[in-house]
Amino acid sequence: MNIIEAHNISKNYGNFTALDNVSISVKKGHILGLLGPNGAGKTTLIRIMNHIIAPDKGEVFFSGEKLTQKHVYQIGYLPEERGLYKKMKVGEQAIYLARLKGIHRNEAIKRLRYWFDKFAITPWWNRKVEELSKGMQQKVQFIVTVIHEPAFYIFDEPFSGFDPINVNLLKNEILDLKKQGASIIFSTHNMASVEELCDDIVLINKAEKILEGNIKTIKNQFKENLFQVQFQSANPVDLTGLLTENFDIQSIENNEDEYTALIKIQANTQNDLLNALIPHVNIKSFQEIFPSMNDIFISQVNKINLKNN
Amino acid sequence: MNKILIIIRREYFEAVKKKSFIIMTILGPLLMAILVLTPALLVKYAKDDTTITVLDESHLFSNLNSPNDKSIHYVYSNKSLSELKNDLLSKEIEALLYIPYNSVTPGGMLYTTSSLGRGVTSNVLASMKRNLSNEILLNEFNISQDSLNIYIENQTNKIMLGQTFINKNGEESHKESYHKDVQLAIGFISGILIYIFIFMYCSMVLRNVLEEKTNRIVEIITSSVKPIQLMIGKIVGVAFIGLTQLLIWIVSLVILLGVVQVSFPTVFSNDNTNIAVTENLPDDYYQYKPSNSQIAEIQDSNIMDNEFVAALANINFTQLILMFLFFFITGYFLYASLYAAIGGAVDNNADTQQFMLPITLPLLLAFIVSQYIAENPGGSIAFWFSIIPLTSPIAMLIRLPFGIEAVQSWEIILSCSLMLIGCMVAVWIAAKIYRTGILMYGKKITYKDLWKWIKYNQ
């Protein structure tokens, strides 16, 4: 079951194509990583799913219904470019933004108190926003994104401008939201956080979708049968002599008698590799190396760009 | 709808709480009051009291002190001229007026050590003339100047000069000669007020829109409300701020003027001695008839006052006030939405300039040609400027006080209808530019871009 589905979305700004026939969907309870270089069309797609702008072609469905303004209150959107009124008091401003989401004033105050306590910013309630640090402002922005407790969230570069401690805090909050059953689109350049948080990804480049799927499936799809072996040997080891040509030794390093080697093998021959090594060395660890999302991202984008040129 | 109300509330209360609003609201009427009162106060109180010692050898000027002008005080002396000159040198006396005996023409010499206040010499001369004329009236006609004034005033007040306008159809209409100036003044004042208010509050809209855009809070807000709701909310919010400020100003100005009138009655009334004197009319008041030439020489400011009141009474104030409010509100909405569109389209204050000019131009033009409109309120320039929505708020208000001869009812209806249509078109165009513009950053916007945005479906 998908919480949101965007079918064949196209959007042009004059001669510039922002999105070309892009379809994405978010499974209920999943976190979808929306990836792509700058200018790929991510923000346009997010705005279309948020009903801020309309697509030239294509349709968006929210919980199976055609997306309308009323669904917007069931979406929590944290935009990439975000700010607050500098001269306005923090508490009042949070109440204002919560009320714009359709929450009654008293209910808004109650919920805001809870979140302000949780994020330890209650003492700042009556201060002006300009007195707050950037991190604190981001916390306020996060709070007003989740204040109406929607079932679906869109976080556009949520970690930009946060210090590492607050990044962790926010990461845990996002995982908490997922635990409570929320579905999330998570748009970022930070690939490490994608691997940590996302279940699925969609990769967009130059207005087109170039890759999508479950993060594990994709990693499997792009794996290069690369294995890392760590072993111990009292005598110097000559791997090239031990292994046949089917095993391509990419690198080998040693620290006294501890060795770490990266070996590329033919598909499903890892047992042969182990069999070849075990008589000669003490195996410490053996694991397959999957490509990082970062590597996949860069290789895919470059491949497409080269093809177009 | 509810969201727009929330936006209006925030816009309103945030602005009203601001120090700049409070300062401007307090300083506004103060500045206005100062502007109005300073010239009057200057005339009345800037003159330092001067005491002039008089040596009158002609015995023709025994009553130089005037009840109306207390700024110069005359003290008569019996000392000799040389003694008085010494007193002047030793600063015992401020100034010396020496009037020698002269059978042919009476006259005097004013001795001073330093220059006296502005207009003292002419004041002294005026006092001497008045004194002499009183002497002549009493001695030769046996009547006092005051009684004569009252008599003349009563007789001449009945004089009125009429003016008849004949329009193209040969229809005649009557107006008093003085009316045109009053109409002109009222038209100009309303026009200028509209001009100032539109610019003041529209700049506020522009500033607020730009602030939201540069802050990027607009991104957060558009995730829960439509851009057009935000825009309308802002415009209406600022309109309420303007109306609040206007109301505070009007009320405080009325109170202030009331206080001033009570505390300094002389500032507003030219002369209240006449009233006191009327009670003791001389017995021969009605038998005495002065010659025509004497009437002509005497000027009475009361004629002007009466005519001023008559001219004011002739103006349809209900219509004028309703029209003022109509054009104030619609003119504000028209320009405010265009300003909001500019604020939404550009990235920073510096970029607003290129788009401001074409919007400001029509209003400025209306302001510049307002003189021609006032000179010929029924002419074709006046007609076209008061029909086109961008200029009509100013042009129509200048024409309206001139009444039905200048503006036909159908013209007013046409102007108002076009203004409403213009308003809707402006809001529609502005909404299209605004909703695209507020989400665009870092791009230098051209007119071509604006045109493209207007053409977008959404």
C-alpha cells in the first residue's frame, strides 16, 4: 500500500524541463530517499507532491485519492530553504505556523510545550527568533513540521546547518516517526544518512528518474563481487602465488602479521577463495563489500551525463 | 478563509506592536500639527514686545496704543528730545518716536540703537495712520472708527458676487466666485492624502513580502497555505494597519486641535474685539451714511470667512468622503497587489527598482497633471485620468469637489466600475507573479520572466 503516488509527472518552465515523466511512490511506513544532484528536479517534484505547484502532465494520488489542498494538512513538509520571522517571538511564531496547519490555538500550545521540552528550548519561548542559534531555529522548524502529526512527511535536506549532536537528535526523531507508522520522503545529498535511514531510494538526474528500488536490492544489483579478507600469518604471504587467475587481487595491506586484502571474484566463488586461503593463513574475517550509495550515485550520474554528451 | 484571517491577524498585531509603528503614529499628528500651527504661532508670538517712547509735539497722535496689536507699547513722555536721545543711548528706553509739530504734513522720526523686530516700522506707521484717521473721524464726522467698522460691515456683508457657468448645452449654473479655491484646496488635499497613503502602505506590503521571501519563511508557510491566501492576507492586514493609523491620527488631530483652540484662542480667531464693541452702538449709528469711497477703502476679513463657509457648505461631503474611502481602499488594493507581486518576484531591495518605476509612474503622472485637472475639471485630460484605474484615485478626487458641472454621475459610475475591474485584474496578475516568484531564488528577474509567470497555469 502506498501513501503517495506520483504518476508520470512532467513540469516545464518555459524551455527548461524540470521533470520529465517521473513516477515515484512511497510505501506506507517506509522512508524513501529522494536523491539527485543539484538542479535535478527534486524540489520541483517535492513541491508538486505538496500541492504548492501543479504539474504540466501527470497526477498525484494521496492515500488513493487525487491530491487536493485538503491533503496538504496530512503532510509534514520541511523545506530545504527555510526560515522564520526574525523579529517575532519563538512561541508565538510556532503557534502561528501550527494554526496555519489547522490546529486550534490551545491544542497547538499543548503540543508545542511538549516538543519544546523535548528539545530543551522551552526557555526560548518568549525570545525573538533572531536571538536563537541556527541549530535552535532548525529545531523550531522541525517542530512546526511535525506539530500536526501527519501520516506523511517530506524532509528536504533536513540536516543542513545542524551540528553533529543535533543531527543525531533529528535522526532519532525521524526514526521515531517511522516507528510510529509514518511514511517519509527524505531528500538529501548526505549519502551516509541515506544508508542509515532509507528503505528505498529514487535517483533523479536532469529531470529524469534513472534508478529506483529497495536500497538492499540496489546494492546487490551494483555489487562487484568484491570481498574483504582479513587474516593473520606468521610468515610473509604471497597471495598471487596462492590464488588462481579467477581471483583478482585489488589491494593488500599488512600491519606486522595482520593482513587485509580486497579481492574481486567470479560470481558465487567465495567458497573457492576461502578453500584456497584456509590451508595457508588464519582467517580473521571475511565479508562482501557492497558499493556505498555514494559510489552508486556518482557512477550512475556520470554514466548518464557521459551518454548524453 | 480561516487561514487568511490568521495571516491578517499576525500581520496586523506584529506591525502594531512594533516600535516604528508606535513612533510613526505618535509623530505623525505631531508633525502635522507642527506644520499647521508653526506659521500661525510664528506670526502671533514671534514678535517681541517693543516699548516705544513717544515725544508728540504735534498733539495729533495721542492714542497710538492699539487694542488689537499688543506687540508694540507706546509710552508718552514730556522730556526734551535731547534728554530722550541720551536715555536711548544709555538704554533706558528701547526706541524713540519723535513727532514734531508740522502744519502741512504730519510725520515722525523713529530713533533706535539697534534694529527692532520685523515690521516694527510699518507697524508704527500703521498705528499713526489709524490714530490720525480716528482723530479725523471723531473731529470732522463725530463717529468712532469702531462704530464705523460695524456699520460698514453690516451694510457690506449683504454684497455677493455671483458667477454663472454656461455649459455646452446652454445650461446655466451658479457658483460663488470664491468656491473654486476651496474646491481646489479640498481636491488637492484629498489627492495628496491618497497619494501619500497608497505609497506609504504599499511600501509596507512590499517590505513585508520581501522580508518573508529573504527569510525563506515563505517556504514553510506555503506548505500549509496557498500563496494567494498569503498575499491577500498580507494586503488586507496592512490595510487594517493603515486604517488603524489613520483613525488614530484623525482622532488625535481633532483632540489636539481642540486643545490648542482652548489654550490659545487667539491662534484661530483673527479679531474678537468687534464682538465686544457691538454692545455700545452709538446713538447716531443709523443716521450716519459714509461715502462710497470710504466703504471701498475698508477691508473686512469677515466677508472672506463667510464665503469660505458658504463654499464648504456647497461641497457634497458625504459623496466626497465615500468616494475618498472607495478610492483609498481600491487604489490601495490595486497598487498593493502590484507591489506584492514585485516583492515576490525579486530577491532583494535593490532589484525592486527596475519594476517600481512603471508602477509608480501612473500615480506620479496623475499627481503631476493634477494642476491641469484642477484648472479644467471638466476637460478631456481630467476625464481620461479619472477613468483609467491606475490614475483615477487621484484624478477623480481632484475633480469631485467641483461638483456636477465637472463630473457627471455616469463618469463617477464608470470610474468606480473600472477601478473595481482594475483591482481584480491587478490582484489576478499579482497572484500569478507572486506564487511563482516567492519560490524562486538567485535569479535576476526580467519582464520576460514576469510575462511567462503570468501565462503559467499554476
